[in-house]
Amino acid sequence: MNNLMSSYTIQSLLAVPSTVEKHIRKQLLGECLHVGQTYLITHDSEMVTAEIATQYFAALDELIAGKPFAYVLGKQSFWQHEFLVNEHTLIPRPDTERLIEAVLNHYKNSLSKSMNILDLGTGSGCIAITLADEFKDSSVRAVDKSAEALSVAMQNAKRIGVSNIAFFEGSWYEPFMTTNASENNKFDIIVSNPPYIDPNDPHLAGLTDEPISALIADNKGMADICHIVKTAPQFLQPHGLLAIEHGYNQGEQVRGVFLSNNFGEVITVKDYGHNERVTLGVIN
């Protein structure tokens, strides 16, 4: 039954009028057929099954209704891999790769060193898994308060083949808040892409499909950033690194929080749009 042919070829299916741009439709059809863009061109007269045509039109309807392309596909490219995403996770952004670049640049001469790395608010796991892949001899721990997000992150780690990572459910440092702090709860690197949008920010209107709890923070978007920075000294090894993504207009504030909490070598890295996006510092 699933192999019944529709009345569409690849070419005629793409020719059906739509408000969705053609390059998006081509990418969508390629995903439905599990083929590349070249195949769509060289096999444009190939008939499409009814099941694929139905799947394609249903996905188009979701796009027309405003659902983000990554959620329609169920995945998003980040760094060197594709990560599964759904409504419980933020969609990885290219600008977050600047955090990865900043950490790698800081440790460019010691990638093979064995270190303990902590990712707070891991979401899809894109930061934690990427760092685990780059620092192959290190141990990465990833925390999120959403069990649903952690499920996605664990699937991503398995798909990508990263084994030097463990996942913990909890709020920020909570899983490591023990009365008897041990060396196992001390980290060489702490990273986070926390919620940093002001709840009153008008840009939120365009982000209605993503989990709101992963986007907004009190104190004009600074509450979670302040908590992470102020608590980090308890969990960092001497000369440990803290790297945080933040809003384009928060760089000066974030640097101030770092400096007032005993961090040195504080710098802010700009994103691909030349906005201040990632601040990092070394605990004194």
C-alpha cells in the first residue's frame, strides 16, 4: 500500500504553486525522499509515491503555518553534525558556534588534555556533544531541567557516536550541589547558552514555537547569567574557564559580572553579525 504511486513526478511536485520559496521546497522534498539536490535534478521525471507526496504536502502546510523549518525536518545542522530537535529544545543557531570556537581557541594547544567539562542548560546537546567530540580525552557532563530535552540530547549523543558524556536532570548546578564537594564536582571548563531574553522583548513574538523557558530570564534577561557566573567559582578548578552566550546588548553587563566574581582574562567574542555574543573568563 505504501508503494502506491501518486500522479506526481519530482518535477511536477516542485512545480505545484506555493508561498514557500522553491529552494526550501527542494530541500524539503530531498529530505522526504532521502536524496540530495543533484538527484532531484537528474531524476526529475521519476514518479513519487503517494506516501511521499502526502508527507511533502503535510510538511509544506506546517511551513506555511509558520512552523520553523528545523522543527518540520526534526533536525538542524550545527558545527560538523546534524542534531535532532523538537518543541522541547531550542534550535541550534550558527552564532552559538562562536562559543565552541572561543573555547577551542583558548585550549588550542591542549585539545588532547583530559579535562572535566560542564554544559549548563544543554537542550539538544549541541554544545556539550560538540565539545565531547573535540575534546575526545575529556569527560563532559550536560545538565538540563527538562527531561524531554535530555531525551533528545541523549539520542543525539548516540547518533553522533559520542561516549565521553553523561547527562543529568536538574536546574543549573543542582545535580552537583553536594554537602561534601569532591574533585569530581570540579570542572576545567563550564559553558552555557542560558535564557537571556528580556520577557518584554518584542522579538519574542517571532519565537513562539520554541520553549519559552529556554529563552527568557528575569532581571531584563540577566538573572540566569548572573546565577551561573556567581556560582561558577564553587565548581571551577583553579584557572578554569567559564564561557557564556548572551544577548547582543548584554556584553558590558556580563563582563562586569565576570569581573566582580573573581574572573580575569575576560573577553567578549562577536557573532557572525558582529554583535557581542559570547563572554569568557578564567577564574583567578
